[in-house]
Amino acid sequence: MKLPLILLTILHLLVDGICGATLAHYALNEPRLEPIVFYFLIYTVLAFGLQGPIGICLDYYPNKLRLSLLLSVVLLVLGTITTLGILTQVILIGLGNCLFHVVGGAYVLSKYDGYTELGMFVASGAIGLGLGLNSLVGVTPFAIVAIICSISTYLVMERIVTSRSSKFIDTYSLDNTKILGCVFLLLFCVLLRGFGSNGNILTSNVMLLPCIFALGKLLGGVLCDALGYKYTTLVIFILGFLGLQFQGLWAGLLFVLVCNMTMPLTLRLLHWCRVENPGLMFGLAASCLVPGVVWKNVIVLPPQLILVVQFIFLALVGFILLTKERNYA
Amino acid sequence: MHNLDIRQIQYALLTIGIELPIFWVCGYRKLSLLCYFVLANFTSNILLNETLPAYDASLSYWLQLLIGELLVVLLEYTLMRYAINYEKQKLFTVICITNIISLGIGLVMLWFKIFLV
């Protein structure tokens, strides 16, 4: 039954759309740059940084997942009310966004085994954010559809049962040091992706980059289910290498696509490191994106370094963890 | 983003010219393995040369070279693991040896200021 997945994917687009549109509405009416940057930072830290702690809480109460989903949409809709003031709005949409991501992420990680479902869920957010931030869709349409969609999702979501083992990896045969090492390597890959996933692409088409983000995430998941983890990491590396050897818009877009393709892989493997804590693992991955967003213009890493380190770490984690997976050596 | 230039290709081919015979001597003689090794070597060298700045004898240059070489060893080992799934320790040692020798020859060439056109 994939209906909850489809609804969560649509809801992800709407939730990120609400946040993007709310921030864009404020930014368009604020003449000074400093407060815009300040409130964007607060939003980023709340929406991404708090996902880890909220993930732990939700892992303890998996039967509160559906209720948390409704709560997240309530917070988001309240956050669209401009009379509350921008600080309150930013806190509300930051918390709502954070809660929704953990709920959706934990649900998709626990309910489905593949990478495609995960790629599908994470992909739609980029499009919603693009539509909202560029004011292509206003706050009100996003909010109305989100309310309807969240009620539908609430009705079809099933109770998740967090397993203590995965059928793909045998965490019991691995010692804790190895598992912890894998978690750190995967989180480091996410951290690097935060610095490299945007590229420095200049284009007049405002929806081109969000669509490439979404395509990359979806493609990563689909490819991983088709080829297996081992060969997907190799394909990602080869495509990234090709993207770095040419100049121009398409080469840049290819590199951005490749950076985003790793997302479903890192999330799924993080989950398999601790299958009993899907919320925590999803949240930790999201938290690792914060430095990339905050210090993107301060710390500039060569894209070659990002590509090589990501490939080595992803392959290494695969060699350690995925001995049971099809096609894996 | 870069355009692949002829000098980078020359450096990569020179490195392959040094490392391939050593790899062959170490017992990896299957043609498909040798082709795969050439591709892995070409990729790693291009990426290293794109990242390294021009030689300036500073500590920062040598540090970057050292980190770059370590990453090259790890990258080549990881890429070769896709083709060779036996005697992993031997593979790692061979990759280390080939890279140390090619780095040594590269440094000697740099010392005598022998540069490619």
C-alpha cells in the first residue's frame, strides 16, 4: 500500500512550500538584508538542527506519529499568520517543518525497505521550497491544500513497528565500534553534501535547480534499487567525475544532480545502522546539513574533494555493512 | 568546474606508465584488470592534479600534496575493490607501493626541473 507514501510526498512539497512562501513574503517586504539573513538562519537552525532531538522523542513514542503529523501542519499554518510577527512566524514554521520531516522520514524509513520510496519522499521538498521561495505559489494555496492533505494522510497512515533488525544487514554480527564508525562516515558524507550540493550555478530559470535537486534524489533511489548500492556509488562517482571535467551550465547541473543522488543512500544506510531509531537517524542526517547552509560562503571546499571523499566513505560503509545485499561483495 | 587540459592528461599518462608495470609485476596480469587499473589511475590523477595548486615550495603545498596522495591511494584502492575482491591486504599494499614509487619519481623529476611541454 503506497498511498501514505504518495500523500506524504505531496505533503512534503506543501510543507516546504509553506515555509518558502512565508519567508519569501517577509523578504519581499523587508528592505534591509541583515534581518532577512538573520531570520533565514533561525529558520534553518530550527528546521534542520532540531530534527535529531525531536527524532529521539518520536522514536520513544512511535504511536504518536500521526498526531505529530497533524501538529506539524497546525504549527505551519499558524506560522503563515503575518500579524504574529516574523520571529514568532519563523519559530512556528521552523518547528512545524522540523516535526513534519522527522515524522515523514521515520515513517518512510520504517515502512518501506527500498531506496526509491525514500528518494521519492525527500525529492518533493526541493520543488515545494523552490515554488515558495520564488513566490510562484502563495502561502494560502499551499496552506489550504496542506490541511486537506494532512487529514487524508492522518487517516491512511498505519502504525509503524520499529524493528530491531534489518533483513539486509546483520547489525548483531558487527561490533558497536564498526556501527558507530559507519554512522560517522555517513554523517560526514551528508555534511560534505551540504557544502557541495548547490554548486555555483547562475541561471535565469528559478525552478531549474530545485528540479535538479528533486531529480537527483529520486534518481539516486531508483538507481540504487535497480543496480544495488555497490554499483550506484560507482555510477555516482563516474557521473560526478564527468561533471567536473567540463565547463558550463550542464556540467554544473550534472554535479549538483550527482551530489543529491547520494541522499537516499546515506539515509537508508544510517537507518540500517540503528533500525530501532528511524527518527533519530533521519534527524541526525538533517542536522548535518546545517553547517553547509550556514557556512557555505565561508568554507569553500573543492568539488573534487567532496566527490572523492563521499565516494570513498560510501563505498567503505557498503563494504562493512552490506554483505547480505544483492550484488554486494 | 574544469576543462580537462592536455598537461593533466600528460601527467596522468606518465603516472600510468610508471604504475602499470609495477601492478603487473605484483601479479595482476589479467587484461581486464589492467584496463580497469588504467581507468582508476587516470581518474585519480586527473582529480588530484585539478585540486593541487601550482608548485610553490611552501609548507601548504606539501601538506596538500600529502593529503592528496593519501586520498589517491584510498580512491584507487576503493575503485580496484570493485574488480578485485580477494587478497584485500595485498591489493592495498600494491596500491601503496605503486603510488609511493610514482610519487618518488615525480619528486625526482620536479627536483631536476624536468617538466613536460
